[in-house]
Amino acid sequence: IMLLPVYQIRFSIFGLPFTLLEAMILILFFVWLVKSWQAKELTLFNRRLNNINPYPLSREIILLLVIALISTVVAGFSNSALGILKAYFIEPIMFFVVFVNVFSAQGGPTLGWKLENRNKIFWALSISALVVSLVAIYQRITGNLMPAEWINSGRVTGVFNYPNALGLYLGPIVLVLSGWFLKIIRNSKSEILNPKQYQNTKYKITNIFTACYALCVLSCAMLAIYFAKSEGALIGVAAALFIFGLMYNKRSRRAVVGIAIIVVLIFSFYAHFRDFAVKKILLRDLDGQIRRRMWAETWEMLKKDGVIFGVGLANYQASVAPHHQEGIFVRDYNDPDFQRKVVFNEEYKKQAWQPLEIYLYPHNIFLNFWVELGLAGMLLFVWIIIKLQVTSYKLQVTNSKNREIILGLFGAMIVITVHGLVDAPYFKNDLAILFWVLAGMVGIMNLENTSQINKSITNNTNKWRK
């Protein structure tokens, strides 16, 4: 989890392309498989085990793999399609299986499982986020370590090749770590209010250090996203924190409502801020107009070639090419004379013209899944998101002990969804793994919560019978 960005280290084994991240996942999976087989912990093959819960999202995962395989067939089993199938679907789900087994409280006696060890997930995510963020901040201060095409662009990339990759990676992690930070703060408050219960000085110092560290990581991550000028990530994080605040408690609810009122008043009284917001919301700036054109071309392609089955994995660029427009005239919505100038003023026409390339994906998570996996794949992904959010919402009500963590996971999915309206927050090696890590955490907590409820019901039933 800490080394998700190492997917950028690439090599070949017997002519097959691999990344370092893929190699680690494959080694991890097969070592776990062999050890679990030897320890007779593989529930699929051991019928003597009782009270076995199904894997979280098991039906959805099987259906997703079937649809991804069909999309590979639609793409003609090309090398690119097989690579996408392997890197974005098979390997992330292999990691998900290991993750759920290792971090589930039910299945780890031979691994020396302790619930406290789950903090390793947050430490891994935080160390990864801190390193990535510090590189981005260093780039901003010195201008060094920048990819050639982004030098003097005013944006940073961190360890990635382009700025938006930084926002896509850090955005969901910021929300997860926010939940972790608030959980630590609540534990510290419990120590202050119940000094007799928490007399271990070492435990107190550890909590204080961890809280300061988490706050440092969050600050660096937000700075990195800001320096990357990843507007989709900033808006996604802001939306998720707003909802987090509304759901957390009365004090946070009052705070975010107050902040929202202040922001509305600022945008109401200052025309500059209001015009900026309208331009961004209605996608009237340069990036927005480019995306609108891209989505229009994608829709034209889908209507003609793939409303039901999409165009197959890794087949978007070739399929959209016949519908692609070489460029657009970037409209100035404040100039009522724009159309006439574009037609009759050659100099103005040259300034307004913006060439367009064919991007790898249509920069919208729902269109991405529709293009790659067809209508069924897109609807399945929407269902997975909804199911995870409904599960998280129910959990934060019933599992008060881990409420902050659950709300952090809930917020992380909001970041992915909001940022996904204008980008591709799944179709990248690190992002696909990160998505299934978040799904796995929700699934594990739900399994444990269900087990505790069932155990309580059983105990009460036995007492009643007695």
C-alpha cells in the first residue's frame, strides 16, 4: 500500500510487460495462497470451517471480472486489452482478496493478528502521501525534479508524470487520513476525561505524536494538491469534507454550515468570485470546454459503435478517432461579439483556436466505464459505489467506536465520484488498487459489525431460553 506509485517502474519478463507494483502483488498473492493452503485457512476448500462469511462484494466482483473478460473479447484480445484486464481488474481483485483475509479479525490467528495492527494501513497510506507531497512541495520551491513538459508550467507533479495524477492519488487519501486524525483526537480526549483508565504514559505520548504526524501529512497533501492546481481534486475534497462535517456531530455541522454561509455571501457580493464559480461550474473555462467537446465525441462514438458493449478495453482512442475534431474555438462568454469575430477576424480566430489531442480516456469516470466495459459495466460500477456508500452510512450509525474511520472512507468515495466527473480516478494502476483497498476496509468493518450483531442476538436468545 505504501508503494503504490512504483507502478511507474516498468520491465519485461520473458517478453511480458510488468510493473514493479504488479510484481509485488503477484508475489504477495501466491505466497499468501501457499501459506493459507498449508495452514488450512482457505475457506473455499475447507468445508470443516463454520460461520464463514461471504467476501465483501463477492457477486459484484465476479460479475465485474466476467464483464471485463467480455470487453477484452470485444477488443479482439489485443495486447493492450489484456494488459488493462490484468492491471486494472485481475490484479487489484487479487490484492483485495489478500487484503480482506489478512486484515479481517476473523481470519488471522496464525498471522498473529491484533486489531491494533490495522493502523498499519493508515501508516502506509500516510507515509506514501507524505513522500509524494514533499516531492511536490520541493518541486514548487526549487523547480527541480520536474518532468520536461511541465517545467515552467506553474504546476507540480510529485512523483508522477502529470499534475492531475497527484490530485487523483492524494484526494481520497486526505479523507481517509482525516478520519484517522479525528479518531486519534477522540482517543486523546478520552485519556484526558478518564485519566485513571489511561495511565500508560507511553500510550499517551504515542497518541500525541501520531496526531501531530497525521496533521502534518494532511497539511502537506493539501499543499501538494493546491500546487498541482488539480481543481477536480480540490473540489472533491471540499465536497467530501463538507458532507463529513454535516454527518460527524452537532459542532462540526454548525461549523460547516457557517463556512458555507460565508462562502455564499462572498460569492454573492463579489462579482469576480461569482463569475469564476459560474465559469467552473458550467465548464466555460478552457479545460471545461475541452472536456465538453471530448464528451460530445465520446457520446457520438457510443451511439454509433457501442451503446451496449462499449468499444472494448484499451480501444477508446482508435474508436473515437473518426468522431474527433482537430480543435475548438475557445469561447469568451463575456464577449457578445465572439461569433462574428471568429468568422471575420483572422487574428482573433487564431487566438481563439485550441488544437485538441485524442486523450487516453474521456475524462469522466462513468463514460470511462461505459466505453471500456459497456453499459452493464458502467451500471455495475455505479451500483458498487452506491452499495459501499449505503454500507458506510449504516456503519457510521451502528459502529460508533470507528465512526471517524468510516466517515473518512465515506468521504473518500465522494472524492472519487466528484473528481471522477471530470477525470479518470480508477483507470490507473495505483488508483485501481487504492479503490479496492477502500472497498476492502468498508467490507471488513461491515463483516465484523454483522458478526457482532449476530453474536449479540445469539447470546440474548440463549439467555431468553434459559
